[in-house]
Amino acid sequence: MGIYVVAVGLVVRDGQRTWRFERALDDERKTVVFLDELTHAPRTMSLAELHRLVDSGRLSVDRGDSPSLLRTTGRPAALISTVEDLRPDVRAEIERRHRYLLYLRKLGITRGQRKRITQAIDRLAGKLPLQAAGKEALDPRPPSASAVMDWMRRSELSGGNLAALVHRSSIRISGPRANPRVREAAQDLIGDHYLQRKRPVLTETKLLIDRKLSALAQAGEVPHDEARISMSTVKRMVLAVPPFERDVARFGPAYAKNKWRYSLAGLRVTRPLERYEIDHTILDVVVIDDTSGMPLGRPTITLIVDSFSGYVAGFFISFWGAGLASALAALKVAIAPKHDVTADQGLGQPWLPYGIPMLIVADNGLEFHSPQFHAVAMHLGTDLEFCPTRQPWFKPVVERTLGTLNLYLPASGRVEKPRNNYLPLRADKTAAITFGALCRGILKAVVEILPFERNARTLCRPFEKFSEGMEGLLPPSLPTSTEELNLIVAQSDTATVNHEGVVKNYLRYHSDGLRDLQRATGAKFSTTIKLDPNDISKLYVRDPVSGAWLCVPSCRPEYTTGLSIVQHKAIRARVKGDLNQRNADEMLIRSKLELIDEWNTQHIRGRRLKPTQLRGLAQLTSGHVLGPKPERGLAGGDSQPRLITESELRPMPTDIPTFEPIALRRRDAR
């Protein structure tokens, strides 16, 4: 994934034609004009349409200086790699280099200014550059100016792709690691001795670790040749402890809170897109279904607000609850241009915010602290900052906006606050607002009401403050694709790939790319898959060899397009309930039993037939059995001749022999 800016120098490719950005028109649609590099033919489109075409892959960002007719069409790669798929040590090195590049970029230093780069690294004095979250740690090996310039060159040539910062030696196989018992002994002494308020030096802790390892070797718990650990390993184990926890253990909670979490000056925001705040909440209203009219419950809204102006940049409403998928969906709305959304809903005011923010402030929810959300921030090139524990006023703008937004909710179905000596009405009994009407109402409040409310302290309106602040800034950055972000937050599972592809949730997924992967790996193999719960029209299959991901579409696109996993399960449950009401299972079992009885009866009857009769019956077909019955003549005879008569099918009568009586004489009668 790369980053691009709609400014002079932007070149996009559509097939074999390349279009260079010419200018942007100051109209409501935010129209941008491109010129063909060969014919100078103009091509106009809205900013939202440009973002949608680049995100879908129909337009590719090309930074070449001149077009070439022999160049092949730029198509997106089939395999996708993310930072999440790398080893922890490689990911840590990428993050270290990325922090240096962000630090120099904020200082306005380019890759050719060697002297300024050297001075900036010297000012750090062996420490990693501070992130917005205040994460500070010692850098055991600060880079040289040449190394940083090489990182900047590789990052700029790749369009800001994080893969350009991967160390070339990361593919080498690492050597043997320390004995688990040795690491356990070292961790015990680091926690019992080094992480104490007396703040002993690390060399003293290293001596105690060596003495304990010597005792373990004499006791026979650890082999003598493995009863040792290097100073660098001990330092890495200390650095593995979160810096905030190290400060709490060695300096106390008051020092750590003041260093990491506490702020006395309030929000220091100077421009739009500098600081975005994100939060979830459950709306105080019960909505009903648009089709059936049944109560659905209270939905959850994820809101993103610009701290500088108080302008709502994006929101997402669902019944998924507070989670990673909701946060990513709201973030994608906040980044994308939104003129088409307001035009389709007939709103009279534009929705201004778009672009990648510089900083995202979130609370301490598990979804924000997850490695997936950190990987999303790294791919977008933005920083993360977390509120102190139980201090929601650290992000006051989004908290205030959520409270104000609840005031515009309808009275029907509103959840009332408990009061003394009062029984509130049940919200599900008074609910009368559909989910679609709620979404449209929230959109109208976000676009046409909240931006034009005057702040009581500053006497400024968010709409004017945001638009005036954007006039003095460069064009915002936009991602070339959001498929990597969808891959990061997708749900992981294990599945088997065979000749019919991948079967997940009773749906089959297959493609030509998966067929090629099978031919290179095996006809049947087990691997990891990822499925986006918001869109089950495709899933991602992990290549067992390279570790990259392959996007595989569904074999039933007419059903799965735009369908979520929750809707799919609800549809299956509804259909299954209808079948149960019609006693479909009982009818199927009764039909199976009747078929078994029919086979048994025909089997007994067929054994009684003679071979000659069987040969005659062999000429019959299913058309004779299942077709219409032949019409009989006037005399009652059949119109069609028969091969076997009914008398031949009857058992032949057997003649009973007669016997003459025999007279028996007695001997005395002579």
C-alpha cells in the first residue's frame, strides 16, 4: 500500500494511458482535472470518484516522468503482504526506522540534507524519537546519517511502502537461542532486582544472574555449556518490558503518570487533520427493522472527530458492538472524500474532512491496543496516542460530540435514565424509528447541524474553522488501497484447500490464482484464511510457502455481494425455521423410507421372474414406466403390443398326479 497526494506531479495510469494532474476546481464536487500525457486530452472527475477508482484498482498511481507505450498495464499484485505477517524482530526494526523517518519528516528534512540529518540524530542523544504517545526508549545502536538517507530514499521511491524498510538480512535463519530455564532465571532477577525503587544498575543485575546460573549448573538443572547469558540478551529482555511499567517499577506511579499520561497544557492542536479522536458508544434509542417493524435494539456508533475544529470526520453505526471492525469502518469513512454520500442523500451542505490524519487518539479499549490496529496505523503512516486510565477528558472533543449527538435522537424508543420513585417506559414498546431513518438522521445532524453550531467559548463554528484551516495546508494524503487494512482486521481461521477450493460458512470460494497456488503447493493442504465479517464476497488464503495472502472470490457472487456474515447466518436461520414449520425433515425421512420399501418389494418380485421374462423386461425404459399411460381400444385391449402377457407373469399351475388304490390282503385270509 502506498500514499499519494492530489497535487502537481501526480500521475495515474488507466490501462496503457497515463494521466497527469493538472488542477483542482474550487466547486462543490471538488473536481480534479487530469491531462493525457500524449494527447493532452482533459479528463475530469470528482475527488471522491478518484479515490474510489484508485482504491478499487481501476486506476494505479504511477510516478514515472514520461509514459511508454511498451509498458504493460499496471495491475495490482495477487498476493498481499502486511506488517502483521512479519516476524516480531523484523517488525520492530521496521518500526524503529519508521519512527526516525517520521521524526525527520516532521522537522522538514529531506533525504539530501546530510548535515541536518546528522544534527537531528545527535540531538536525540541515543534515544528513539518520541511518538505522540510519549513512547521513549534508549536506542542501543543509533543509525548513521548514510543509513537514514538510504531509508528515506527507499521509502520515497516505493511511495511510502513499509516493505521498503525491511532489513535485507531478515530472511536469514537465526542462530540457537538461550535455554528456557536460563531465560526464566534472568527474568526472575530482572523483576526482583532491577525493576525496584532502588534503581540498581544493569551490570549488577547481570552479576546476580551469572551467580544464579552457576548454582543451577552445579545442581544439574542446566547444562554447564548453556549456563550463561550475554549482556545484550539481558538488555533485550529489559527492553521487552513496556517502558511505562519500567518507570512505574523504578520511579513510582506518580513519576510515570506525569511522564507518560499527564498533560497540563490541554490540547495543543494548530491545524486540521493534526489530531483525530475516536470513540464508541451505545445510542440511547431502540430502532426497529425497516422491513418487519420488529425492535432490533440499541445500535453502537463509532465516531471520529477532528480535535482542531470539532468537525465530525466520519462515523459508523452497527450492531457489532465496540470492536476492531467498527473502528476500521469509521476510519475508512473519515479518510475517504464524502461528496457522493451527501449528494446521494440530498443534503445541501458538503462534508469537508478527508485524508489521512497525523495522530489518532483513542481510549484503552482492547481493539485499539491490538497489534492489528497498530499495523493499520503503521500502514497509514499515522501515530497513535492512548488516554490515561479512567481519564476520558484526555479526548474531550469526541466525548462532547457524542453527548451533543444524543440530544438530537428521536423521543420514540429513547432509553430513559433511572429515577427515584419513577418507572420508565420500556424503550422497545415505544420504538417507532427504523434503522435506515436513524442513519439518515445522524448523517444530517453531522453534516448540516453540528458543524454550524457556534462554540460558546471561541464563538467559532466548526465548518468555518475547518475550511479556513485547510486553505493554508497542502492537499491531504490518501491511501492507494484499503485492501491491506481489510486484511489486517479480518477474522482468522484454519481451513483445508482441496479441488473444490475453500468451503467456509457453507459457501465455496475458488479462483484461478488459488488453482495455481494448489499446483505449486499441493492438491490438498491446510492453511490459514481470513474473512472480513462485513463482506463475505471474498476471503484471503495464506500461501504456506511465502506467507503472503491471496484474495479468493466467492463462487456465488450474486448472493454474497454486499452481504455480511451476520446477515448470512440470519438468512440461513430464517430458511431453516421455514423448513421446520413445513415439517420438511419429516417429509424427507418418510420419502426415504418409502423408497427403501419400494426397492425391497421390487427386489423380491424380480427374483421370482424367469430368465426369459427378464430378457423381455430388459427392453423397457424409464419412459415407459414414468410416461403417460397408453390409451386402450374400444374392445378393452391395449393399443400397443405387449412383449409379455399377463398369463405368462402368473405362476404356472402344477399337475397333481393320481394314484390307483392298492388292496392289501391279510395272510390268514388265505
